[in-house]
Amino acid sequence: MRTLSIRRGDIWIIDFDPTTGREQRGSRPSVVLSSDLIDSSALGLTFVVPGTRTARYDASGRPVPNHIRVEPLPSNGLSATTFFMTEQLRSVSIERLVKRIGVLTDKQLSDLEEIAILLLDLGPK
């Protein structure tokens, strides 16, 4: 098993193939959402949010609220505007991680976390 330094908020190129149904396919940038308190390398798994270059809109023509838009910066390593899709949150084998390309800003990571909390209904009851 590979030993990698995998940190929450890192952006990695991940190879998602093979997939099925509506899962995101191919190699694409994805944000690590696993806690830094868990050693992903020891588990062999990590939680990620895949990205896409395709903007998605609701019936009113507004951007879907569960996608985080990230513009390319030297710190994140993205080559184009990328939309991270919280509805595609999934666990992947670390064998799928191809290359670390950068990291989200604290604000972007916070926005992603807030949407994931809402999506999974993990907020206070």
C-alpha cells in the first residue's frame, strides 16, 4: 500500500475510472475532505469531492448552490475554473490519487464543508 501525505483541503488529480451510473468519470481535480485526524494512508481510503469544468444551473438559470466555484491560482494548481460538486462526495482508494496539484483557500474549504454538512444533514439538531 502506498504511503502519501494527504491533507484536508488538498487538491489531487484522481482517476475515477471505472465508474457506473451518474458517478464522475475520468481523471479530474478533487478536494480531500477527510479529517487530518485520520491517517488516510493507513486506511487506504480518503473522502473526496470531485471537480468539473462544466458549470451547472438550476431551472431558474442560477448556478446550482451545491457546487463551489474555484478560479485557477498558482496555489491550487488548477488550469481552468473548476466547480467542486458536493453531491459527488465519495470515498476512494488512495491508489486512485495520481498527483497533488495544490490546495484550497481556507474560505473555499469552509464553503465546501458548510455545503457538505447541509447535504448530509450533519448540523445541530
